[in-house]
Amino acid sequence: YVRLNPLSQKSQPMQGEFIGLSHYEFLILRVPSVPGLLTKLIPHPTMEVRFLLDGAVNSFSTELLSHSVKPVLMLFTSYPDRLNIQETRRHQRITCALPAILNTIYGDAKGIISDLSMGGCKLTLDLSGQSALREMMVGDEVVLQTVLNADGMPAGGTAIVRKIEVSGSRLHAGLSFSDAHKDFFTSLSNYLELSRLLV
């Protein structure tokens, strides 16, 4: 979903939905059928589009090229030549696929870290044979263990559960790091720096 901000003073911001694109040619946006919208947009076709992706606010300017009213109102707009990205997170995250073990009061589980920063991570756990882990709650303190260096030695630190979503036999958790050993943060910092340089 996106937010459209028409640059005409007479138009109000509106919610929209990104439908598709033709690379380097145009975008297709679905917008609500608001009475009088097109009469305001056509004389002043420039608009700003904003959307949230991976914790960052992305925005770009575009111009209305054409539109279709059936079966729904869709706008065809110019392909943007520049994308502005504004980070909203305190710590920059990287995408990864690190094997990990999570130790909790409900039991231990293996999983994969899908993104990581100095402040926390996203983790997906396999709940097969670990039904007690479904009792894990936001606010619980856990211990995360993973390998962050080339020698294969595990690094571990404590974390607080900030978000939980269960889907079938998988549990997706958002963790924020708390009282971890100094060695853990050193290994984490080195891993993140190396990843940014090489990936």
C-alpha cells in the first residue's frame, strides 16, 4: 500500500495500492473512486508517492499519464527517476540467513535469523515437536545463540521478545538485544561491518 500526495493545493492525500509496472516506462496505482479526484489531478498531474519498506520511508515524484475507471480507478503514472529513502530505525539492518538456537523457559528451538542489526533481529523458529513454545509471549527474556565469525564458535546473548506471529509450524519473532556479553556485541559488530562491505 502507498500514500499519494497530489501536489495540487486543492487535493488531499489519499491511500492507494501499487498494482504493477512496466520497467522504466510507467507505474499502475489503484486509488479509491473519490468524486472530483480526476478533475483535480488532470490539470496538476504531479504527485508524491510514499510507502514503508523494511523500516524505511520511501518516496518519489511521479506524473499522471493516463487512467482507467473500469473495473476500478487506476492511475498510470511516469516511472520515477529517483527514489528517496529515509531510515526510521535506530540501527541499520541487513538481510541474512543465519542458523540459530533460541533458549526459552518453554524449551529450545532451532531457527533462522532473517535480518539482523546491533539492536535486534527477526527470527523464524521450527515448532515441530515444540508445542510449548507457542506459549512464548511478548516481553519474555530469551537467549539467542548463533555463529557470527569464521571460526564457527557460537556467540550468545540475551534478548527481549518484541513481536510474535505463529503460522502453522513456524513462529516468527522480533527480538531486541538486551544484556549480552561484550564478546557477543563485538562479534555482531564485526559481522555486520563485514556484511556491509562484501554483500
